Amino acid sequence: MGTAWNERRNEALMGGAILVVEDEPAIQELIAVNLEHAGHQVLRAANVPEAEALVREVLPDLVLLDWMLPGPPGVNFARQLRSDQRTKDIPIIMLTARAQEQDKIVGLESGADDYVTKPFSPRELLARIKAVMRRRAPQLTEDVVEVADLRLDPIAHRVSAAAGNIDLGPTEFRMLHFFMTHPERVYSRAQLLDEVWGDHVFVEERTVDVHIRRLRQALEPTEHDSLVETVRGTGYRFRRALA
């Protein structure tokens, strides 16, 4: 289970794993094809029970959620995601034919980050997804990140500083990308496991310490290792500036 999850998680991290909850087969297919073409891993559900089962197995990076579904409506599922500690931070985009202002308010108040009315163009939807993920999950975007003269390019999978390129293993690269897009925040080992490895990976929390040590060793030649700060009794923090 751990190996399979790691493979799926690594694939998802390239563009983000998106759960599409849509009961109209033609619309679901159109959305899925365009998302896959854009590099996303797509999970599909036609109703809330199917969506719940998928979320129990794989934590998506974003949910595209139709309002009108057979059985429980999408707004109910949005509220459910927001009320669960494990899923409360997943970005949600509501898809609906309801265009009245009050409907939009209800959708947003249920926990949606954005609201897209039907019909919509695939290009508009992809732009909305990119905007939401940039706000809520910047480590899943393709944007180049720069902190304290340290530059990380997700597309080229390259980290560099003024002194030259820095070689990192895949786990250290993902960890550094997460840190650089979430500077000055303290994360526990458990939180880093969820963010970097995935929430269904069952490994010891001390595994994080091993990869932190490797990351620091890789950053040491350019003196960027001091950016990774240990917060005693809590976890780790990535600083915005060198000490």
C-alpha cells in the first residue's frame, strides 16, 4: 500500500490530483480530458457516496464539485469536507448552473473557494483551478520559487543558488518546494509527512528527520542550510532570510 500510494502521490504532485464530482457523463468526460491534458491526475465520482469513498483512499489536492447531484447535493459534501480535520484545507471549486447572487453566497459559505457557473469553457476552468491552487497549494503549481537567493524550478526539477546548481533527491526536492512556498510557518513531523509523503503513507515520523538532515547537507555548500530551522518540541520552520 505504501509503495503504490507513493507512486500515485508522486504522479499527483506533478500537476495535482483533482477529484471531479459530476453526474453528467459528457461534462465529467470533458473536464477529465482537459485536466489530464494539463498534467493533472483525475479522480472521478458521480455522487457524494462515490466521492466519500475516493477521499477515504486518496486525499485530492482540489475538488471540482457539482452542486446538483443525485442524492446529497454538492454543498452538503463541501460542508462535510470543511468540517473534517483531514480534509478541511482541500481547495473546492463549485460547478453549477445556479447563477443567482444568493446561490453563489450559499456555495461560498458552504466552504467553496470559487464558484464557476455552467456553461463554462475548459480554458476558464483551468485558469480558475490554477488561481485557487496558487492561493491554497502553491507547492503544486509550476511557478518558480525564490527565497534568499535560492531558486527552485518545478518544471526543470532544478534548484540553484549563485554558486551553482544544488543536487537533491526527489523527497528532498518535494520537501524544499513545500518549505519555500510556506516560509516562516512551523510544521510538525506529522504535518510534513502528510504534505510531502501523503496522508496514507505509514512511516515513522523520525523519517522526516533523516530527510531534513539530507536536505541540510545538500544546502550546506551554499550556506542555505541555516534556512531550515529546528523548533524544539514542535518541528521545523523554513526562514525567509539567511541568519
